[in-house]
Amino acid sequence: MSIETEINTIAIIGGTGKEGKGLAYRWVKAGYKVIIGSRNMEKAQIAVAELAEKLTDQEQKLLSGDENGAAVRQSQLAVLTVPYQFHKDILSSLKNDLAGKYLIDVTVPLVPPKVSTVQVPEEGSAALQAQMLLGEETTVISAFQNISFGLLLSDEKIECDVLVCGKNVEAREIGQKMVRATGLTAWDAGPLENSIVAEGFTSVLIRINKQAGTKNAGIQITNVPRD
Amino acid sequence: MSIETEINTIAIIGGTGKEGKGLAYRWVKAGYKVIIGSRNMEKAQIAVAELAEKLTDQEQKLLSGDENGAAVRQSQLAVLTVPYQFHKDILSSLKNDLAGKYLIDVTVPLVPPKVSTVQVPEEGSAALQAQMLLGEETTVISAFQNISFGLLLSDEKIECDVLVCGKNVEAREIGQKMVRATGLTAWDAGPLENSIVAEGFTSVLIRINKQAGTKNAGIQITNVPRD
């Protein structure tokens, strides 16, 4: 199956939490069709209704809800925003639906209760785990691990860069384009092995937030020309 | 052997490169005695002479050179700045000298030629590798992996934060104190497992420098109160 490079519809798997709603909000604002997916159709519809309150009538037409598999089948690009404990199972159950698609994996391999200690998955990173599980028919991209998703639901500029990993330059370019559509600065951070840096940094940020009494600690690349 | 918490003398193992000289410069400026160590006494003396040109007469009295083992024995805290390929060997050869001391490990597990791909050591991080090799008698701290060391030889403010890892709060506090003495902002980044984030980030920065045509890309924590 060939990869479709023109992306107009995005499925957000497990998109009823604040991560999914935050990304959906930003992408709808950027003109993409977004389908919020859930295992439960009713939950998806509730999330759509909540988000609709922040959208114009025109924008609301771009937003819908569906069961995860159906959402993925209607999209060119899917986004995975579920807790790590469900990572393998949900990917396995959607493997056929994801064939021929891009998948942006936002997963951080946190293992409660030690969420501020970095956990390196056996495969090297959660994103590599996804790529190995899905096989070559799906192009896995990793991004957005260090964003406080609550911030995405505001229209303010977010002071946090996004590291984008993927198996090849084309995958990373698609990923960067999708990040820039949310208003954030994206960096090509290399192959999926490198995703452990962004995934692991979330544990460090959790720790820094706790120490500093903050909620939205992020990262920024310095000493480089910025957008 | 008990750990001495009052640090006045720092040994820089393999300190004749720009990493070692940059750190030596900053610490001498901050009033610490610094011994540049090398396998070769003559090389240590050459590095001292080079650095002395940038120091006042008074500051020069704080700087000396010695063979690595002798340098470590005269210090309370040693710093390791050698390429990863020598990491295990040099630590093994200095194990007895390092007992009862702090060791700041600056090592990044780069494996040429793929220096922009993250390599996770079997132990989880280069810093954990050092701690396992040296045993409990040495307190390993990791820091400074993301700094362009050439910048340390200037007196300019450096826009790059330092993540400090160590096995306990006391180790991380010592590490942060030593980082702040160089004029940089330090963050408690947690246990030595977390060091892979800072170690791996160097590969990402190498890649970003290549793409952006820059040399000193760094990282900064955002959305937190700063020094």
C-alpha cells in the first residue's frame, strides 16, 4: 500500500483526553479535518461537543467523532495519545487500519509511580516499539512528548519546541509540517532511536515542575536561528 | 571511605582537550584549585601553559597539571572528559584513586560515525555505566553533556542549561553547585537513569547544528522561574 502524502484528515486515536483535544483544537484552527477517536462512540461525541464550544460554526464543520478504527480509516494521518500501558494493545488492534497511513506517536513510556524516572523500552523507544509492531506499511513519526497539552487549548504562543523523529527525511518533514500547523517550532531530531530523548525528557520535566512549583516546563533549542 | 563534601580542588581527567580546558577556565575563575590531568605529564603541562595565557597571575596559582591518577588523589572531585571509547578503560584504571571522591561524568556515548544517532549503553546511560564500574565508594554525577565547550573559554553568558543527574539529592546538589560556579543554569534531572536524556540530546544537537549551519546549539528549560 502506498503512503498518501496529501494530508487533509487527521484521526486522533484515544482523543478524548486533554492531549487529543488540544491537538484537535490547533489542527482544526489550521484548517484540517479532525476526527476524535475513542473506543466508545458516545465518549468521542462528548469530546467533540466540548471542543465545539471553542470553535466557530465554520470550524465546527471540520470536527467529528468516531470509533478509533473508523476514524483511522477515514484519515491519512493518525495520532496516538493514550497512556503507555495501552500502547501495544491499541496499536495491535488497529494494525490493519493503520496500514498505508502516517502515525504520529505522542506516547511517553511512563511507568507509574516512578514517572520522573526515565524508562527505556526494550525496543529503544516507544516510537520504535510502535514501528516494529506496525511494520513497514505504517510510517511512524514521534513528536509532541514535551508539550503541556492544556496550553494547546489556548491561543497563546507556547514556549516549547517539538523534537520530531521518523525513519526517514520524508517522514520527519511530514511530522514537522504537522507540528508547525499547531503553531509550535519543530526540529528534525533524527531516526526513531532518538525519540527516547524526547520521551525521556518528559520525566525530567515532570521532576522540574515538581521542584519549581510549575506546571508547564518545556524545552527550547538555543543558539540557532528561530522561525 | 567517607565522602568529603567540602570541595576546593578539582581534577580534570583527560583535561587537555577543549572540554577540560573550558571547565578548568571557568572553575579557576570561580576560585577553585584545578589540576588538569593527562596520561602524559608533558601534555598536561602544555595545556596548563595554554590556559595560563587567559588567566591573571593570581588565577594562575590555582591551576596545575599532573598525571591523571595523581591529579585525582589530590582532589575531592574529579571530572571525566574523555571520548566514550576510552570511558570504561580509564575508569577501571582510576577506580582506586576515585574511591571516596565525587566524579562528574561528562561522557556522551557517541559511536562514530553515527554520532547523530542516540546510542543507549547496555547499563542505561554512560553515567550508570560509570557508577556500576566504580561501585558505591565513588559518587557519580553526570552533567555538561550539552555544552559547546569552546563557549566556556569565553566570558560570555552561555544560553544552555545543564541537566544534573546523580544517585541521590546530595550528589545532585553538589553537581548543581559546581555547574553554577561555571555561570550556567543547573537543573536537578534525577537519578543516573535519567542521564540518557542529556547524553542522547547531544546527538540531537549535533544533528540540529548540521541542519541549521550552527555550532553551538543548546537547550533551555522554558516556563519556569530562572536564576
